[in-house]
Amino acid sequence: MITPQGSLGSWDAKQIVLNMFPLLVVLSIIVLAAGITLEDAEEMLNEYGILAVMVPTMVDMGGNLGAILSSRLSTRFHLGTTELDPRDRVLWENIAAILALALTIFTALAVGAYALGAILGFGLPLSTLLVISLVSGMSVAVIAIIFSFAATYASYRLGIDPDDATIPIVTNVVDVCGMIIFIGVSALVLGL
Amino acid sequence: MTTGDEFWSIYREALPILVIALGGGLFAGLVLEGILESVERFPGLLVMVPVFLATRGNVYGALGGRISSGLHQGLLPPKFERNDRLVNAVLASFVNGIGISIVIGVITWLALLIIGWESAALFEFVGIMFIAGVLTSVVMIVGLLALIFAGYKRGYDPDNLVGPIVTTLGDIFGMVFLLFSIGLVEVMVG
């Protein structure tokens, strides 16, 4: 998500479009990789419709977790309270909280998808859905954490406002990873 | 601060937002499952789906961030009116949202051409994206502004509202209008 605090100076429509459109095109080209992965998995999705139901959440949630962590990290960097010291307990609490959120949400995703599948009659066993959701979800969460640290630290060091470009790029790259990992793990678990 | 304070404060703050996003995501997933049936008619259609969804967040997240900062800084009043800043911000989002939708149709077609996969016609991709883009823009912009204004007047921090509103509305309306648009183009091109 782009939240242009830094470039807020202009309220001229033409200037806003000129500032944003090139970035939007770059982001679309990045996410095209997720689209090609999805298209490639069409047969598996047709056979197991419940996987299609999980796709939007799998794609969004990594980005959401990354955005939460990035915005907290960038606030801490700006306040001068973080120097990326591995002994900093609060940093580890941030990471632990993101992982706990991921654990909760991806468990809920599996249970929600299982319930929908049961109602609509195209389900998979809950244990299978839990394995797929948690293995791919927790992997995406770890990737989101690593990318958020790298991007926030880099923008801080280089003096760029992370809201301008780094957060949207991280969010979209993590989205792509989410799609690729989810399709890969699903194929592996279902033995395709 | 005692051990665990930071942990629980993040967890409690973020969980409700993520649960809302999960609900929107599951609904969008049900619509995606319905779209799978149209894939035979328009080969390559699935390539556009994640790109279209991601763009909703990118364009309207930016609008939401701008409006909420404008409210914070007192540059905007929290209501629909012919305010120069509001008109410009909304206009820019329309142009960005509809423009990038057309670009998505084109780059999807190009990507399929380059990797040599079966593909629907360029005008079919662009038509689907254009109609879905226009409909989503209208609903997202009006809905986002209405919710941010209403939340702001009730004392919620708009910064905390923008993310979940955009993700949830974007997933739901993006997929519904995409499904509608696919159906419409299917009827029009016969």
C-alpha cells in the first residue's frame, strides 16, 4: 500500500498522477509473476476449488504483516530507539508478535476455508488445509519480516521516506512470494 | 516496560484489522472460485487477477493515506464538498485507477505473448480491465471517503482505518466487479 506522506506537498491532480503512475506500472510488472504462477496452477485450482478460495488471503496477508511491522520499525528508527541491535528485546517482541499474528490468522484461514468447503461441498480435510495454510503462511511471514527489516533499515540509512516507495515495493514483492509459496506448498502436500 | 508489553500491544492492535481482512479475503476467494469457470473462454485471465487486486491496494491506499494526512493537518474538512484539494486527489485516483487497469490488460497480454501461452485477444483483456477498473474506482473512492470521514468525526485515527478498509473493500469489490466485467465482455463479444 502506498501512503504518500513524503510527497504530500502537491495536491495537484496532474502532479499526483505523474508522481505515482510510473511506480504503479513497476508494481504491476512485479505482481505479474504472481499472476503467471496462478495461471500455471489453473488445473490444480479447478480440481481443488477450496484452494482458489484461499488465494486472495494468502496473497494479501504477507503484505499486511509486512506493512504493520514496517510502519512500527520506521517509527522506531525515526525516534532513534532502534539501532538494529540483536540484544534489543523490544525488536524481538515485534518479531514474535508478527509470528503470533500469522499463526492466529493462518489457522483461522484454514478453519474458515474448511467450513466454506464443507458448506459448498468441495472441501479438503481440515488437517490438509492446516498444513497448507500454516506452512505457506508462516514462510511468508518470515519473508515479510526479513524484507521489512531490510527495506526500513535501507530507507532510513539512505534518507528516503519508506512510505513513498519502499513499503509498496516490499508489500508487492511479499505478495508475489505468498502466491508462489502457497501454490508450491499446495502442490507438494496434495502430491501433484 | 515489562517483558511482553510490546508483544501484546501489537497483537491486540493488529488482530481485529487482520480478522476483517481475512473475512474480505475469503469472500473474494469464493468469487475467484466462480471466475475459474470463465477461464476457458478467456485463456490467460487468471494472470490479471493478482495484479488487479494488488493495484486496488496501491491506488486507493495512496488516496486513503493522503486524505487521512490531509484531515490530520487540517487541510481538508471531513465532508464531501467542492474542495480543490479533495477534487484533485479524487481525480488523480480515478486517472491512476482506470489508467493502471488498462496497463494491466496490455502487460498481461504481452507477458502471455512472450512466454508463448494461450491468450485471449488484447481488446478482451483491456475491455475486462477497463470496465472492472471504472466500477471499482467509483465504489472504492466513494466508500473509502465516506468511511474515513465518518470514522474521523467519531474520533477514530484515520491512519489506523485506511489499511483494513482498503484491503477489505478492494478484495470484495475488486473481485465482484471483475466477475461482472468478465460476464459483460463475454456477452458483448459473443
